[in-house]
Amino acid sequence: MTDLGASGKLLLGLLLLETWIGFIHTFIDLEPVLHETPLLKPKVVIAILARNSEHSLPYFLGCIERLDYPKDRISI
């Protein structure tokens, strides 16, 4: 077995690190996570459970439309 020396060991270590990072990167989605901030209102989900009550849907949808809440933070 040959002795690599300090620079050879460093090069081999960097190569192994690069390979390991590439391997991990293929299995993990590394997109940044956007956390809620005090400046943004929280996202909300509104579910309307309406069975045989189509006559009341315009009322509820109108109420949701008139909310004083950012429309991009509401999901229906």
C-alpha cells in the first residue's frame, strides 16, 4: 500500500466529501423553508361543508370575500 502524504489525504478527503454531499443532495430536497414572520398574517384554510344547502353558499362566499384579510393568505 502506498503512502499518500498529507496533500494526497486531503485531496482524497475532499473527493469523498464531494461524493457524500452529492449523494445526500439526491435524496434530500434542500429548498429553503419559508417560516411565518410577525409581519405576515398566518395562512388560513377555510372549508365550507354544505350538503343540500346551495341556497346559502352565496351568503358564505360573500362573507369570505368581504373579509379584511390578505387574499393570498386564504385558501378555500
